[in-house]
Amino acid sequence: MKRSEINQVMRNAVDFVDEMNFLLPPFAYWRPEDWEKRGDEYNEIRDNMLVSAFLLRAIFTLINTK
């Protein structure tokens, strides 16, 4: 899968979450540059890739509760 396809899937996922009025934490929208500026207090999120896991869990929850 091309990076452009992955980016489109991610945009669609964020749009879907927004349409369902499901609020994501601010870090779900950070760009790589934003992550680079953050300190060690965000290592747990980075190390466990919680942004991706959080977004996927939110989408599955919203789909399955419709």
C-alpha cells in the first residue's frame, strides 16, 4: 500500500470520527514535527504507539455501536 493511500485512509478515519461527534485527544492530530517538540512525558504514548491504537479502537467502537 502506498503512503498516499495510507494518508487517505487516515483522513477518512478522522472524518468519520468527527462525523460521529467522538472527541479524540489532542495528540491524535499531532504531526511528526509536533511529536519531536514534546518531552519525555509523552514517551509512553510514543513507545506504545497509542495514537494509532486509540484511533483504531475509536473507529471500531463507533462502527459497532451504530
